[in-house]
Amino acid sequence: MNAALFEWAEVQLGAMLAAREARMAAQHGLIKKHNLPVVSFTLNIPGPVKRFALADMLFDSGVDMISRALLSHGMAIADGITRRCETGCEYIAAIDGDAYRAKAALTALEESFPAARLFDMDVITREFEHVSRADIGMQPRRCFLCSAPAAECARSRRHSLDELTNHVHMLLWQWYADAQAERIGRTAQRAMLYELAATPKPGLVDRRNNGAHTDMDFYTFIDSACITAPYFAQCAREGLCGPADGAALFARLKMHGLKAEGDMLGATGGVNTHKGEIFSLGLISAAWARLIRYGAPVSAGSICKTAADIFASAVPDAHGLSGARLSAHGGFALALNTALPILRREAQNGMDTAACAALTVLMAQNEDTNIVRRAGEDGLEYVKRLCTYTDTADADTLMRMDDELIRRNISPGGSADLLAAALMLYFAENDL
């Protein structure tokens, strides 16, 4: 857990009382201005520290959720005020709709996921009356830590401040970790799909043809990418919440990876579409998440270094490694230092152009074991020469190369895996 996400200054009781008075005045002001009910949203954060980075993130997410929840019930926000004070963030909005329907919608939102227990969403009628849970037939809110009514525990001070604070921090961290893991997982899947869609890719499955493959096509790869997508979020969760020891973390990743490979083979009828990308993008997902976990600077370079450190802690000796494992041991150097700069430079010309340009440079330099298995060392040297000395800047040239590699039954699958890694790094650094 990144302690920096919970740091902020303490506030005094007087400031809290003044903030409450100001909030009530703002609520009444909006009701009078629009003659509409209002929703007033704050967070239930126990103790003297009311604002910190994770609380602000959850608050901002809650504001978005309020708008969507009301809209789904046919209500819109007519006017809104957001205030960010040392006593906590506040959102007060006039709503064009029935106060009781709004309370029902927002109560459901408060129960929708564990960290939503921190949401405090009041609805106030045009007559300045608070709509309670009882008014809509709902039970009172329950305590953070036990099943008793929350108000009862608060009056009796049944739980210590440390207990409450620790539980709130756990809820916030779990919410944040889940959100980050899902974001990283989506980025990995996006990289897989962009690598697949890039066209024309010599010898590889793309939108033009099946490349040098008779057992798979474009849709086989889509099926594979869809079935394996949850795996990358799992890898990110391990980086965020799993073992601190690198070797133990890698063992967890390997376990998830074997299941993902099984899912892939089940979805494709036994065809290996993404084994290399499952390994590489899973490791990159965990590395990216690990940096977030410890509050370290996140960049394409730091992700690759962290990935190499995780792998080296489990496999310290590079002797005998090849393919994706050798690439991981070296911190995905070709993806980082060769393909990524090309993606940055060429992206303005479209991702087809950028990805295919990066791929052909990778093919010129990569010791691609996929090519060796199909065409031997002579085939690998042929591909390297072809991509080094041929002008691959236009689609017509790439299509002629594609035809020739298909004729020779050559598929540069290892370079395609590196392209997917570079695409993930590209998306990661543009998402920071």
C-alpha cells in the first residue's frame, strides 16, 4: 500500500463545524435559486484527516457516478457546485427530478461496491427536508466494522478511531488497486488488438490475410484476445497486492499464465495464438502495477526495468534463455529502445503506419525463434537482410514482403510479440 496516497494535514473541530454551516447555506441557496431538490455528496472519512489523494480520487469518481445514476432514472443535474476544502470535498447539485426517486437511485449507488460505503449522499427536498432511507423503505446504513446500525455504533463509540481509519484505508486501497488493475488490463488487451489489426504485417495474421498460417485467422486472434483479457488485470493485481518478493511474485504470475494459456487453447481449438504475449504483457502488467504500489515514477523505461528485475529474481541466469524469456531478462530492450521510438515518431501518420514500421525494424534485429523453427537460421538471416535493405516505408512494399514470406512459410511471431509489448509501453506512457 502506497502510504503517500493517504497523507494530508489534520483539521480542527472548529473548521469542521464551519464547513458544515457553509454546506447547509450552499444547499439552501441552490434550492431557492432553482426551486428544485438538491443532492449533497461528501465522503465518510473518520478522524482528523479528511482529505488525501485516494479520498479525492474516490470523490471525483462518485461525482461522475451520481450524474450517471440520476440520468439512468430520467433525472438530470440542473446546476452543481464542487468545493475542495481541507475539511473534505463537497458536491452539491440541484436535480431536475423527484427527490424520493433520486434518493432511491443514490442509495443503490451507496451499496454498489465496498468503497461506496464511504459515500454520504443526502437528498433535500424543495421544502428543505432531508429524505431518509426509511422514507424510501430502506434499512439504516450498517457500521463499517460490524452489522449493527451505523448510528448506534457512532453514538456508543463502539470502535476505536484506529480500527475505523485502518478499515477505511483498506477499502480505499482495494478500490484503487482494482481500478488500476482494470486499467492496466485494458491497456494490455488494447495492445494485443492493435498488434493484430496492424496491416500489412509480413507473414503474420492481419486484416489482409492469414499470413503464413493455415490453422488461424483474424477471428481466431480476436477470440484469443477476449478470453485472455482478464489475465492481465490479474497480473496487475498481483503487482499491486501480491508478494513483495520478486521470485514469489513471478511464481504467482506463472500460475495465472498457465491458466491463461489453457483458456487460449480452449478458445482457439488448440491453436497457439498468444503464448508469447501472455508471458510478456503479463509481466509488463505486473511491473507497471508494482511501480504504482510503491509510489515510484512510472515510465516506459521504469516499467521495463521493473519487469526485468521481477524476472531476474526468479531466473537470475540468462544462459540458455531464448525468445520472450530472453527478452524479459533484458528488460524488453528491443521493444523499448527500437520499436517504441518509432511508434512515438510515426503515430501521427496512423497506427497502421507506425506499427508496421516498428515491426519491420524489429524483424531486422530480433533473433526470432518463431522464424528459426519454421525456416532455420538461413530463414532468419534472409528476413533480417530483407528488412534491413528494403525500403519498407509504403504499404505496397510490405504487401510484396508479405507475399514472399507466405511463399516461404515464414512467420515472424516473436517480433509481433515485441511489437505488442512496445504498443503497451506506448499506451502506458500516453496514459500517465
